[in-house]
Amino acid sequence: MIDKEYIKEIISRITKKKADGNIVPATASMQEIMTAVRDDALECMRTMCNESEIAVNRTLNSVSFKCL
């Protein structure tokens, strides 16, 4: 399960960016939150791959991962 504080931080980051840019309403949509979570997950997985914590395998239709 994802930590509640992590989601709150994402929402705060999105709303602050909108407020600073005078974008109304300064709220975070579900799509924006999901995009931020996906981006953070991809960044984490890239780091883990570079540090040889996980292995990446290309499959016919996708990519699979394995813990080392």
C-alpha cells in the first residue's frame, strides 16, 4: 500500500504549482496524481535497475522485471 503522506505530498506539489501559475482551480485531478505516481515509480525502477537491484527483460508485448 502507498503511504498516505506520499500522496498528500504529490497533491500539495500539484496544487502549489497551479497556485503559483495562477491556474484556477488550484486542485489536483486524479489523472495528474496518477501521472505523478507513475513517473515516481518509473524513476525508482530505473534507479533500481542501474544499481542492479532488479533485472529487466523485454518480452514480446511488454517488459518484465525480476528482483536480484
